[in-house]
Amino acid sequence: MPAFEYKGLNAAGKEIGGVRDADNEKALRAALKREGIFLTRVGSGSKKGSGLLSQEIDFAQYFERISPMDICIFTRQLATLSRAGIPLTESLSATVDQSEKPKLRKVLAQLRQDVVEGSSLAGALTKHVDIFGPIFPNMVRAGEASGTLDQVLLRLAEFTESSVKLRQKIQSAMMYPIIMISLGGLILTGMFVYVIPQITQIFADTGQELPILTQLLIGFSQLLRDWWWAMFIAVVGCIYGFKRWQNSEAGGYAWDKTKLGIPVFGKLVLMIGVSRFTRTLSTLLASGVPLLTALDITKNVLANEVLMEVIDEARI
């Protein structure tokens, strides 16, 4: 029977830990729950006589990501439990038990611990803005102040679902052009590396002088075959330099302005920004968030400094 090292919270909210034998993690969780201990973290423990190689290492946890859909499912579950009149701490405990991702389970367990220690749900969420975003805690704070937390959580779930659907539509619309550009690039590379050199040999055997464009094409083919590693380094360097410039204040603003001016693509960027702005602002206002605060929160979802500057001017 494997041993598990665990940490949990007792009925008083105090953190405790230890090592216990159990058939699996589910059995350990059930055994601790019967004793009034809420499990927050579990790992492989070490038994006497067991060596380092006998311990299992879960590498998947380092690559695990909490997706917006995970947040949406948690929000809807919490809204349903709150509407049913279940206390907040018990509702958070239930969402932890139902969560399948260890990383999300750890975050939810921390939320529950903060609430048990006297913090509001909005205050606990503020510690995890990188996961929930700035909209979540502000809407929850408004819901707690007005006594409509269940309705606010339901709006948050619907808002997150609509955001995920919008992102999926954008990805689906961009998938075909990306595939075609990738295939076209592979075909052109194959032509420059394999086809053009064979044709070049035919031209060399005839001894005829070639047009300047044909000579440039042959020269680029030779450059690609003989100096591909240097071109690869140059491309990587250009991408790195562009990222550094884009992350700067002046470069980020210039790039955002350039994106809006690109034919077709710029109009798409503007439409996506306006859609996010209106949906987010309406959700915040319907949840009782003041207008000026809602504008400050909403501008951060635009991801475009030019549009954010327009919101700042409108706010003034």
C-alpha cells in the first residue's frame, strides 16, 4: 500500500499535515474527510526502506495550465451551490473535491482557507489575479456588498463562456489561413532547396546568360542550401529583437497602432476589441460595479494600447 504525504485543514481552519497509507488519493481524501480534515495538498510520501528511485515524480504538474473553461466550470458550480443556500466555505470545499486538476485544486483550497480565516471571497480572489483576472474579484466584491453573490457568479460564468466561445471562433477563423501559409512556405522551401538546383544545372550546361531575376532566384536558392543555419540564426535574432521592441512602451504603442491600420486584419482587431469592451462593461455594470471602476477594469481586456487610450479619454 503506497504512502502519501498530505496537508489539510481541520474544522477550526488550522493547517495540519502528515504521512498516511492509502490505496490511492481518492481513498486518502475520503478517510481524512471522515475525520473532519479537509485535504489541500497530497504527494507521494516515503516509507522506511524505500529509496529515491522508488518514488514517483509527476512531471505533468509543471506543464499544467488552468484554462478559462476551468474557471467557468468552477464559477457555475459555485453559483449553483450559493443559490441553493449552502454556506460559502462548504461550497468551496465541494468545488475542490470536484476539481480534477491539482493546480486548480490547490488554488481553490487556498481560497477556502482564506475565507475560513475571515477574508471575503473577493479579498481571497485578489491574491490570484493572474488566474482569475481583475474582473472576477471586482464583480464578486459588488455581489457581496449587494447580497446578490449567486447572481453575480452566474453572470461571471456566462461571461466566461461567451469569452471562450469568441476565442474559439477567432481561432477557427484563423486556422485555415495559418495552415495554407504554412503549407505554402514548406512548398516554396522544397522548391528552393531541391527543384531549383536541378534546373540551375540545366541552365549551366546551355551556357546562356540568364535574366537578372532568374540569377537572383538561383542565388537565393544557393544561399538557402549553403547558409541555412545562418539564416535561421538571423530569423531568430529578428524575432527576438521584434519582441524586445514590442515589449517597450514606444514599440508596443506603435505596433498596436500598426495592427489597427492593416487592411482586413485591422478591422478584425477593432471588432474583437469593441466586442470585448461592450460585453465586459455590460457585465460589470449589471453586477453593480460603478461606471468609473468598470471602465478602469474593462480597458485592460482590450490588449491594445491605442484603444485603451481612447477609454482613458472617455473616462476623463
